[in-house]
Amino acid sequence: MKATIKSKNYVITVEGAPEEIQKVIKKVKSDLHESAGKKGRVSSKGKASIVDRLIELREADFFNNPKTTSEVKEKFAESGFHYPAASLTNPLQRAVRSGALGRVKTKDGIWGYVRR
């Protein structure tokens, strides 16, 4: 079997069993989402941005279940990063737009952020 992934910057052709092709496609998509979330996100002082820290939480499986902005704020506080909840909304939205995170409504009608 053969599959082709096209972008404005590249074309990737993969040959192999369907399972192997799916693994490669999943890995490429994951890498693209990760690099999109990190692109240009480090401050001039070399510190990680909020989006970088969100990606780190995603990689640590924090977002396997929907998390509210308050839960994200609390998790950052546990690590010594104290952000007001209002400072997290835009970075969370950027992570959703880049595909690094997804957004779903919880049972309480509040937006929750999940791993994609």
C-alpha cells in the first residue's frame, strides 16, 4: 500500500502495510502539531512560553481527560508557575487553533481542553 502526505513545503510518500502507514501518518501529524505549538514561542530571555508549558503538560498526559482553565492554572501552580486564569485563555486558544489541544464542553457546560 502507498500513501502520500502533501504540504505547501513538502511531499512525503510512504509505502508499507496499512498499520505501518497509519503509524507514520500519526507521527508526522503529531510532530507537525508540536512544532506549530512551539514555533517562535520562546521569549527573548530564553524562557519557555505558556504555550510551551501547555505542550509539556500534553506530552505528560495531563490533557488525556478534559481540563478546565482553573485546573490548568492549578497544575501550573504545583510546578511553581503562577499565572492568573485570564492569562491562560489566549495561550489555550492558540494551542487549540494549532491543533496541539482540542476543546470540548464538559458536563457543567464549561469548556475543557483535551489532547488531540
